Amino acid sequence: MNALNVAEYVHTLGLQARVASARMASADAATKNRALRALARLLRENPAPLAEANARDLARAESAGLPPPMVDRLRLTPKVIETVAQGCDQLAAMPELIGDIVGLQQQPSGIRVGRMRVPLGVFGMIFESRPNVTIEAASLSIKSGNACILRGGSEAIESNKALAELVGRALAEAGLPPEAVQLVATTDREAVGQLIAMPEYVDVIIPRGGKGLIERISREARVPVIKHLDGNCHTYVDDPCDIAMAVAVADNAKTQKYSPCNATEGLLVARGVAAEFLPLIGRIYADKGVEMRGDAEALALLAAVPGAKVQAATEEDWSEEYLAPVISVKVVEGLDEAIAHINRYSSHHTDAILTRDHMHAQRFLREVDSASVMVNASTRFADGFEYGLGAEIGISTDKFHARGPVGLEGLTSLKWVVLGQGEIRQ
Amino acid sequence: MNALNVAEYVHTLGLQARVASARMASADAATKNRALRALARLLRENPAPLAEANARDLARAESAGLPPPMVDRLRLTPKVIETVAQGCDQLAAMPELIGDIVGLQQQPSGIRVGRMRVPLGVFGMIFESRPNVTIEAASLSIKSGNACILRGGSEAIESNKALAELVGRALAEAGLPPEAVQLVATTDREAVGQLIAMPEYVDVIIPRGGKGLIERISREARVPVIKHLDGNCHTYVDDPCDIAMAVAVADNAKTQKYSPCNATEGLLVARGVAAEFLPLIGRIYADKGVEMRGDAEALALLAAVPGAKVQAATEEDWSEEYLAPVISVKVVEGLDEAIAHINRYSSHHTDAILTRDHMHAQRFLREVDSASVMVNASTRFADGFEYGLGAEIGISTDKFHARGPVGLEGLTSLKWVVLGQGEIRQ
């Protein structure tokens, strides 16, 4: 396809999605759940076509010399397929949220006014590598009564096409329009530019991927974007706190996994507990090979730990999202300095306080301006599943519409409902 | 100021607003309410400086030859001042919404997860003429714990400065930062361009004004916009319905006032009731001088009404927001055609069905994709006060974040709160 044809093609997808979205919005719960269960069944019944398509992607990736971890992320193993199939079944079992009317109250004029939960309409999702995201996005879209247009990574195009074909069959089986979930079937980059600039057809764009992609989309999109920019998360060890608990949580928050966005990247320690706490956590980090970049006070305490990899933190370290076995460490006077530091350097994703002081906990929750604020828990909990959302379409670092983990509710909106008996405005 | 100085000046306002917003977010309810009551008192105690500033605006407007209705909108009469003062007192009496934690539930890991209502941070408001909007926006901003930057119309600059000065005094009296509410004190148009392009300082822009202004801001803003584009509202008279009630409501929806965005611009009538209903409403519209632009079927019934101003509707009429004594009229087969017509031509602001049929009412509520959907009530009720919001910062025709009348809640967001006892992620 040339650029003009690509634009026209994506435009057609948009028009079809808009038409399908009206059918999806009015579909009842039983119908949508039937489509989700059919999708789970089709995923389990079709290992061969999925494996063949996936093999083509894998062969191409290997011959292109993609690094093995990248190739692994492309792999549609039986376990990956079973996991997404289970996800579809779980969504089918979740309560319906569309059509709910909340807060219906009678007003002085006599009218009763409430709000009804409705789908946003059409969302566009742009993601990289892992083909299982195709099913996650499709199933969330079906359950929430939206239509969606999916643009996966070019390296997974064959797998994504095979998965999208099953989604279309599942929708048709339930009597829903297959155009409710459409895959952009070209790897042309022009398609993204068109997808993010059709406010008449697409209500919101959800990008998932590297910072470069997200920034480009935020800059160029002509529709709202639910975006996750970065995760510079903090754990603040307060005075007073339960030191053993603080050590266990600070360990987990940094080292349970290094790559997730909710791993702690900055450790703040109140001066009153630093001499006791830092050598203990320093020993654990040293054992696990975590490099510590500290301010002078933290360094003095950490340098004495046998085997510790320490160095002086630079100003840049306070803002850094390492996604690696590295952590910045700073000794602070107390709560005020901790909150000020976090509000200045955090990416407003997730920040935690470990404390015994109830007033400090309350102030931290209230004053730290992040999507997730935690007391005495690991920042690694910032996740749609851990929060009980049942599923997650992404994590938002924005304040508008949805913050933090975004589940079904983030794909909906509330419209006003007015029930009258012939009232007129005086 | 030259363009560079204007940009620098607005940038400084942004920085100050961001700093003030942290103080506002953590302010307790009593403090914010003290500021609101102080503002009400100062408005009542200072008629002279307000009148003088306003007189300067009025003199300038008159000598510039502004049409009398425009000059009237600028006028800060004692009644206008008393109304906004009462609004401040009413906001002070409303329950606090910031800091509320909703839906706190324990998860399988042991953590308890809920959501806390928090201010958005800083909003920018761009509005035209009426200076009372300065106080409405300032008081909503204070109550919701936000900071704001207000850009009023150049023709009201002196009045706005005088009002903003009182807001600053009221904030200071309550111990809150006066920079929490700042007026852009220059009429330079460059200031708007800067205000809408500072995502680091401004979280959302709320424009109120003509369609040209809104479209320009939507196009150029680099932050989210809560916008009201236009109001092409419909009233659908269903079969079966209470004809007397339908006549009263269709009359009110069109003629109670012609200029508001929630006035009905399109009347749809089910074929089964058209012969009975249209001559009755036609007589009322004819008496009030409302011009009727109908399809052939409607015209045939309306043309027989003595004194009726009728003409054939063009395709453009179905999309038109008249804001005038004009209405488009179409006979439809029934509910399906009415919903299809509305979803195609409506501006998704407010649409109403007048019916006796419960199933039709349910389908209309569910399937019409508008910010407000009504059963047996006048579209003129689509308003923050009528909906019990206590105050209204604007009406949104978007789906994202907030739809329809936007009150205090629309200026807030929910952040996640996690309460643990040392839980770690497995």
C-alpha cells in the first residue's frame, strides 16, 4: 500500500469501528459474555493455525537477528494461549458494568437525575511485540461494549492476524459485528499517524510501549490519549517504622523484578532510622548485586557494607527510571522532605511510605501527587490484577479521566440520565 | 508587553499556580470554606471599587460601539454581585469532596485498595465577556482544592482585575496562597497560546465562548480540554405518548429561551401521533413566531396552521444549532428511526424522548449517545444547577473524563490508595 491507500484503509477501519460501536454499546451482557466464552474456546481449539502463524513471525525475527529476549516475547506458547483464554473466561464471569445507573436523585423541579455507565465508543490501541495483548485488548473491548482498532508490532503481524481472525469468529458466533475488533493488517508506519488523527471515529488512543513511541503519540494525537510515560517509583522509610518490615518491603519493591514500571527506583530514608535501616537493606542489595547511588549521608552508611556497589548520586539519578539492578538512596530529615522530594522527582506513578505513624501515613496519602500512594506495602502491587480490576488495559500516569491501573471502568464514561413526568423549566 | 514578555509572564503564572496547587490540595475543608465566605463578604463590602472598575470597562465598550446586549453582559450590577456572593456562600456550605476514599476493599494479597478523590491540580479557564465568571471559576477552584489561571475577555479586563484582587485578599485572609487564583492581567492574545501549551504547569483547559474560540483551543492545546462545542438538542415525540404533556414539554424545550445550548433545535415526531400532535405544537410555535423547517410530511401538517412560518428543511437544517426562534421538524417511523437520526445529527449534548412506552424509554436512554438523555422532560433541564451539582464550571460535549454539566467533581480525579501491613509481592 502507498501512503494514500494506507490512510484510506485506516479511515475505512475507523468508519466500520464507529458503526460497530453502536451495536456493541447496546449489546446485552449475555451476548457479550457469549462472545468472550466463544473466544476462549476458539483459542483452545486452534493450536495449529496459531502455531503456524507464530512460527512465521519467529522465523522472520530470528533471521532478522532480533535478540533472544525479544524473540521470546513473540512466542505464543500453549501456556500463553491458555492464559489469555482463561482471561476471556474470567471477563465473561465478571459483573456487567454497562447500563448501570448510579446516584439517581430527585431534584427540586421533580426530575430524577442520575448517571449511566456507557462505553467510550471506539478506542485505538498501539502496542509492541507480545501478541497476547491482541486478545487482552479485544476481550476488554468486548466486555466494556466498545469497538477497537488494534495496531500491534510489525514483528508479530502474522500471529496477530491469526488471533484477530479468531476474535472475529467469536464475535460473529455471538451475533455481534466482527468489525467491533479490527486489526490494522499493515505494518506501514503511516497507519499509526492516521489512527491517532481521526476524532470522528476514534474516541481515545491507548499506546503501550517504549517512551519514544508514547511521546510521539502524545504529541501528534488529535484525540485523548491514556498513556503510561514512565515509572520512577519511591519507597520512603519513615521514622518511626517497623525496621524488619521496612527491609522486607524495600527489598521486594526493588528486587522482586527489575523491569516492571512499578519497581522502586528511589529509596528515601528518614535520618532517625538511617543508621539502623541502611546497613540492613544495603547487605541485601549487595548480595543481589544492586548498585546503590546515594547522597553523602547514605553513602557513608552503605560504603561500610561488605561487597556493596556504591557511588555518589548525581542530580539526574533522582529522576531516573533504571528498570535495572540500580537504586538511588537519599537520607531525608523526615516526612516533609520526603514528600517534597517525591513530588519533585517522581513520575507520579506509585510511591509508598513505610511507617508506624498514623498522621504521617495520612499526610503521605493526601499530599503525594501520584496515581498510586501506598502505606506499608511494596510498590510492586501497583497493577490492575493486584487491585482487583480483573484485567488491565494499561496504567495511566495522567490525571485526567483515569489514573494508575486502567481496567474496564477506564474504558467507560458516565452520561446523565433524566427521568421526568412532563416537567418543564420555569 | 511584547510576545516574549507575554510568554514569560504566563509561564511565571504557571509556575506560581503549580506551587500554590500543592497547598490547595492539602488544605482542609474549613480553611477553603473560610476563604469562600471571606470572598462573599468582600464582594458585598466593596461595591465602590467594583463599580469604578466596571464603569471603565463599560465606557470603553460603549465608545468602541459594542452592541447594547454585549455591553449589558459586561455590567456588574449589585444584583449580579449579590448572586455570585451567594454562590460562594453556597459552595462553602456544600460537603467537602477532596480526600474522600471510596471502594476500599481487601485484596487476596492482604492489601486494602481504594480510591481517593483529589484535585486535578491547575486548570486554565478562558472565557469571554461576563466578568461574574471570574468569581464562579475562582470559587469552584477553591472548593475543589485546585489552583487556576483565568483569562477573561479583554472588554472586561478592569472588572476582572478588581474581582481577582478580592479573591486574592480572601485567600490570604484564610491563610491560603493568593497565587491559587491568578488572572492573566494582559489582553494580549499571545497569552492564550502560552496558557494552553504548558503541560508542566496546567493540567486542563476549560474554554467557554464561541465555537471559533473553542475550536482554536482544541486544535492548539497541548493539555486536555473540557469543552463545549455546540448544542443541537432533540425532542422526540414517541407513539404512544401523552399528547398534552408532549405539547407542553416541546413548547418549553424550544421557546422558554432561545439562546441556551440546551434549547431543542430538532423536533422528531412518530408517524402515529403526528396528525394529532403537530397541529397543536404548530399553533403554539406560530403564536410565538417560531419558524418551522420540516420534511414533506411535517410540512403538510404544519402548513395548515394559521399564521405558521414554515419552509422545507434542507440537509443542513438537521445539524443546525439555531439558538433562535427556528426549529427543524421531522416525522419518523418510530423509535429506531428517531435514535438513528439523533445519533447521526445530534451534537451529543442533550436529547429527550416523550413517551408512555417503558421499553422505548429504556432503549432511548441506553442507545442515544449523548451527554444527557431524558425521558419526559424538557431539554432545558440540562444544567449543573438543575442536576443538583450546586455549581457548574461548564458543560462538556466530550466523552472523556466528564460528560455534560461539569461541577466540582469534574475538577477532581481519583488516585489509588493502598493500605498494607508490610505485604510484599510474591
